[in-house]
Amino acid sequence: MPPKIRIPTVEFRSLLLPPVRVPIRALQTLYRPQRASHVPRPACLTQRLEQRRALNLYKTAKAKTVLGQHKVLTFTPYEFPRLEDLSHKVRLWETTKKGAKEGLIADNISLQELYDNHVKDGEMLWCMDALKKGMAQGYLDNEDQGEASMSVPENLREFSITKAHTFTKLQTKKGKNIGGLKNIILNESSPTEFYRLSLDRAYQFLEHGCPVEFRLRLQGRPLLKEERIMAANPRRWQWMHSHFPHLRPDFIMKGMPKGTAYVIEPVSDGRSVQWVAGNPDAPGHEGLNNRIFKIKGAVAHSVKQGKQAMLPKIMRGKLRESGMDAYSTNTGLPKEQARAKYGKGGKVTYGGEETKYLKRDAETDGFMTPDPALRQSRVRVRRELNDESQRKMHWQGRGHIGSALNEQKKAAREKQKAEFEGRYK
């Protein structure tokens, strides 16, 4: 059988020829083995890449600066409803690995009984039917119509238990208990299979010693710019946690490995509930729960002093309307930093926002307008440095014929040469 011939992926061309456009897929072939088998993959829809400015609790608590930490301003400690105060009843089913019903375990049980007797280490609760998007807001809008309009459908009262390691086991890494942060992001309407997979992954991450940050988000209509910088009504999450225990932090934490605790306790802005789970005694985890609110206080103090940079434009506009002239809608820098950067003029780099509103800033706030007095002082300093009397180093006076130091060395060599010739004449 003749040997397989590999198509060359490199071609030498003359510099006089037009440039060659090489696709990324062609460059990737350089890293493939000589006999790599082709594995066909099913076609999938193009992912929708959305920009999300979500808060990362773990990284915010470990931050060494308040720059860019304004997202924490809308978050406050979250307290979910107490189980003994809830009257909601659910059914618990035994299911197969793929989620098919096998038998009824318990019927019409309270959330307190479900938490005490059925959820434990490695056995995590999940809802057998996916919730609808914006469900909580729809029920709260009909609250004045009576309890009948607030009742949850029967299919959303059915729950089951999924065991750890049901899905593919993750590879154990070296350096146990010092692993990197892992994020588990869930929506209220996440598919049931995705929810089970996410909980299983979180369990295995915690087994390997990695801290895990949980982020549960409510969905609804797109937010207005004014709403993004403000906290939402916490009643939606209170209603969700009163009827759907699989979204409660206490139920999720009880199903995680033994010894798992809150590294950062749950916080919420009304739209998302977040917390960090892990080993609180691991290196670097001490005091993170308190430090997240120290960062929040430092950011609020910096904003009040007019020193917080890179705030959202809508927030800067609100601060400007409240009487704080230290912020402008034309640049993300506060007044003091903007004048230090742009006031002297010269060659400076403008960001995208500054370039767009440079002309408007000259007519309104004047944060980026060069000051003639500062510009003259800058030129005067340059001239003084170029003056020969102000030079500190010999090399600063070097011209096209050499420096003064070279002239001194040349004179010393000429003198030494003359003495040598006079001695041996």
C-alpha cells in the first residue's frame, strides 16, 4: 500500500508577488499529527456572543484596587425565606440516569421535610420540568387577583434527586485545594439536563479543591440604561425561593461535598443571586466575605470624593445632575485625572469615548481642553533641559563631532604621544 502523501501547507513566494491571505484553518493544520483521523462533528447553531458585565464576587473580594469595581454597589446580603415559614408542597420522584420516572418516593411533602430527609452529600435536587422565563414577575403582577392566580402548575411541583458523578468525571489535577476559580451560571429557565450537568460539575470541582462561584439569574425584558445601575425588587427572588427549592442556596450547598461552606455568603441585586462555595480554611479564603463589603464601601467613598474612574456613562450623568462637577459624560476619567492627562496638551492618546466627544467637551465641561498656561510651562521645561548649562551628563551634550568627554580624552592622548616622542628623540 503506497504511503499517504500529505498536502504541503507552506509555499515560498517571491516578495514581488502580491500578499497571500492564509486562513486560520490552514495554520491549524501545522499542529495536527501526521495521521490524525478525521472525526466528523454535528453542525450546530452559531453561538450568540453577548457582552455581560456581571459581578465576580471572588475576584472583587481579592481586588487590590477599586478601579472597575463599581458593579458591587448594587449588591446587598441576601436572606432567603425560612423553610419553616413556607407552606408550599412538592412531590419527589425516583428517576433513571436520563431523567425518566421510575417511582414515587414522597407525595405532598413540605420543603422542610425535603431538605431534612432527602437532600444530602452527593444527592442534589432538580426540577423535572424547566421553568418559564420571567415567571416570577408574571405571578407577582397577578397577586391582587387572589391565591388561585398565584398557584404553581402541577408539573412544576415534581422534583427528583440526581447523584454526583452521573455525568463524565472530570480529570483530577495536581495541587489539590489550590485550584482556580470555577463559575456555575444558571438561569431560571435553564434546561433540566443543563441544570443537572452544572450541579454535577460544581460537585466535582469542589471535590478537586476548586472554589466555585454560583450565579443564578432571573430573565425578562432587556434592561434600560437607567435600570442597569440600580438594584431591582428582591420580591421576585423571594417568590422563586418559596416555590422552587432547587434554586435555593441552602439546598444546593447541602448537596455539595461534605465540608463545603460559604466562602462568600449569598448576595443579590434583585436580578441575580451569587455566592462562593469552597473550603473557607484554604489559603487565601480567610475574610473574603467581609472584604467584599469593604470593597463596596471603598468604591462608594471614592465616588463621593470624585476620584472613581471608568464609571458607566449613565452613572456619570446622574452624578453630574446631582451637583458633582467632578464627572463628565464625555470621558470616563474624573476631572482631576483628566486635567492631569489632557491639560498640558501635546501628544496624548484619546480613548474611543474621548475621541467621539472631544468637540462637545470643549464646548461644555472642558475636561480635555489644553490649558495655555500649562502648555507654556511644559515648553519652558523642555528648553531648560536642552540648555547646555543644565545638562547633568556629558552624553547629553553630544553633537555630530563628539562630546566634551571625547575631546578631553583626545587631548590627553596627544599630550602622552608628545611626551613619548620627546623622550626618545
